[in-house]
Amino acid sequence: MAKIDSRYRKNFGLLLVFLLFVTLLFVISVFFARTITSNFVQTDFNNRKAEVFDETIKDFNEFFQEKIPEVAYYQGFMDSVQAKEFSSTVLRKYPFVQKIEFSDIVFTNIDSAQRQMRIGNFGASSKSSYQYQLSADYRLQSTKQTASGDLSSNEELYSVFLRLCTWLGRDQIDTTKIANTEIYKLFYNIQPGKISYLNIPRMTDILAFRNMMIDANYQKSVYEQDFYVFYILPTKMQVKNKYTNLYEKVSIKPVVDQYVLNEDVYLKTEIALPGALSEYKLQFESSQNHISKEINKKFFPVVIILILIYLILLSLGYLIYRNVLTNNRMYQLQYDFINNLTHEFKTPVSVIKIAGNNIKSAEQLSDGDRAMYGRILDQEADKLNSLMNKLLSFAQIENKSIKFNGEYIDLKEFSQHIFESTRIKYPDLELQTRVRVKDEIYADPVLLTSVFQNLIDNAYKYSSPSKRFLEINVEQTKKNFVILFNDRGIGIDKKEFNSIFKKFYRVKNQFNQQGSIGLGLAFCKEITEFMGGEIKVESELNVGTSFTLVFPTEVKNG
């Protein structure tokens, strides 16, 4: 039959597996978190460019959608002074507008008028033309073009005039309004690097244009219109990089410009510019070092959280490990307690049994033998009774079921009785005493006697025969009674100071292999604190040990 191991199993292997599993899980989590963060940043790099694009062309959109339509407010009656003022504002506010051409156009059906462009009876001619741009020192330069140039060579105006006439020639047109989509088709001509604009006439003027074109007998009329050509240079637009953490460099490059691979560039993306900017693109570049900084910035809080989780798991593992050690220790202490308690009971029981058998088997007992056996039975019964009382008192104190039978005690008389009984009990113990008190202490005499007796027994038990010495000093200070027990025994290691007052704990030494259940000092501490005092210990190995009891001069039992 296999032998069953009844020892407490600590499962350290399981704890080690738990530690390795948690560590492996932490490493894997950090790796995946880093990968996910890296992918997130790279996705952001590709997605956030639209926002930078919108911010960058915001001024251009304002110029195109708000500033250019201001020309229509003049209804074709803008003169050279107003054109100059308007052009100066545009050139200074929008640096990407490099040059502006202004033409004062006349639409008419008069045959005698010079009409460089003509469809049917409807034609157009130029009264004047100017060119505006800023000099290197930001002064406005104004240049007057030919007073009546050949407009057929003006591709921008010819394109707008042709589309307008085509639209006017349709069988049916809406005579109340022009749709927004048709406005852009009719009065704007957008080419890469160039925007042409003819001011939008009133609806009544549009109908007049139609009649002039299709009706030869329509009354002779003249309508003035303003025509602008804005020359755009996209590289002069201000790049507004709102995500400097993602994009190290954002620049405006020609679409046809071949990208030269730079070893420093880790990520690159681009987005085409619209309309008059269409020959250019917005190019985004970042080096690996720049992207790594952003990844680390986002990864840092994630890894901190992972570390906290890892530490929490390790703490749980440590608590489990400590619980295992505590359970093992408690198991061992209880095991030793049962063994020692059994021994403590077994020895006097054996002696009592032997004495009883001797009495039973003896045919005759002399007075001396009877007295001897009586003394033996009495001593062993006292041992059992003392042990039982100690266990019972300890349990009562822990359960708070013991009553405090306090009374005022004369320490001088109380101490002398204990000193005398100690000298009788331990004749080979060198006992030195001193009592200097003037007041009585309020305590339970039975419990206080137990504390004295335990400390005296320990001093005797844990001393070699040649060093059995005990000094007991009982003194009174202003606030406390101080009772000192100083021996020259084997001493206690400082590492064990926090454990010696725990129940079932036994100091491992040659004097403590048998005969102790680990309750003595724990019993002393419980009783001392129960009576409102405290106990302290100082010790040095192979030199001796000092126990100090401190009780207040006025003990109050709550």
C-alpha cells in the first residue's frame, strides 16, 4: 500500500507557472499594444490629411466663393479706380493671387460699334484693360493694356462669351433665375493656375442679351460688364499643419514632380488640389524618428496601464504565495502544538499511571512510600491543572469571555511571595530583585502572577546551567509601573522579535525541542494588554534577554 504524504503541500510549482503565465501575458500584451498603436498612428497619418487640406485651402475657398463674387455688386459699372482698389485688396490679402487682369467689356447689338466677338447680332468689345500685381516691395503696379484690343485673342473671355451665347440660344430658358450650377458654367472659366470671371448680369439684362442675339430688329442697346482674370500660384498658399505630431513636413508640390525617395522619409502621402490649383498637390512626409515619437506618446499611457495590471496580478500572486506560506506555517505550528501538547499531557499522565500501578501492585506501603507517591501524584496533577488553566485562560482572553477581577495590589508584598516561591522552585537560579514603588497597582493578581511565572520559567528554561541568572526590578515612574526581567540566557535573534508573541510559535534552539507548546509569551502578551499594559523585548544572542512590562499607574478597565 502506497504511503500517503500527509504534509502540507505548498504548490510552489503552480505559483511559478502563474508567474510565468502572467509575465508571458504581459510581454504579449505589450507587443500587441505596440503594434496596434503603431497601426493606429499610421492610419491617422493617412486619414488626417483631409483636415490639413481643408485648413490649407480655406483662404482659397474664401477668395473663390466670397471675394470674386463681390465684382457682381458693381453690375458692370466698375471703373479703373474701383478695379485698382479691388485688385489691391485681393493681391495683399491672398498671396497666392500673383496677377490680376481687368477688362471693361461692352455687350451691344449696334452695327457701328466695334465688336471683336460676335454671334448673330450680339457682340462684345473692350473699352479698357488693366493689369495689376505687387512689386518685390509690395507696391501695387498698374499697367494699362490696349484701349480696344482684339478680344478674339483673349481665350478666357472668348470662352465665357461663347458659353453665354450658347446658353442664350437655347429654345427655352428660365426667365426668373439662373441656377447656381449654370452660374459657374456661364460666368466662370477655371483653368490650372487661372480663374476668369464675368460679372453676373441681372435677369433683365440676360433677357435683353437673348433678344439682341436672335432678333435683328431689337432696339439698339449697350451694356457694360466687368471681366477679371486671376492668375493663381498655389505654392504661395500658406500650409496650415494642424497635426504637427503626425506630419513632419507638409509642402505644395507640382503634380508632375517626381517624388525622389529620401532615406529619412518613413511615411508619405499626398492629396491633389482642386480647380485652379489642380496642377499641384499637397504632400505629407514624416521621418521614422518623428512617427516613433508619436507612437511612443500614445503608447506610454497604454503601457502604464498594462504595467499596473501586471503589478496587480503579481500582487495577487504574492498574496497567494504569502497565504500559502502562512498556511504552511500555521499547519506546522499547529502540528508542533499538538505534538508538544501531547507530550506535556503524556509525561504527567505516565508518571501518574506508573505511581498508580506501583501503589496497586505493592502489598504493603510504608509511610515514606505513601508520602512519596502522594507528592508525585500531587505534583503531576498540578502540572496538568496548570496547563489546562493556561489553555483555558488563553481561550477566554481571545474570546473576550474572561472577567477582569481587578484589585489594588501591593507590589512589594506581591513580588516577595513570587520571589520566595521561585527560590524554592529553582534553587539553582541566581535571583536578584529590587522593588521601589510607593503606590499600589490595579490589576488581576491571578493573571499578573501568571505573567511573572511564565517569564521566570522562560529565564530558567532558556539558560545553560552555568548561567541561570535572573534580575527582576520593579519600579514606579510618574505615569507607569515598570517591571524588568533581565536574564543571561541564550538570547533571541532580532529576526524573531515579531514572531515570539504569536501563539504556537517556538524559537528553534537546543533548549526548545520538547516541552513547549508555543503559548507562553503569547499568553503573557495577551494578559498584559488585557490588563491595560504592554510588553517589550530586547535581546542579544548568547548574551541575554530583557522583558519589560509597563502598566499605567491608573488602570481603567473598560
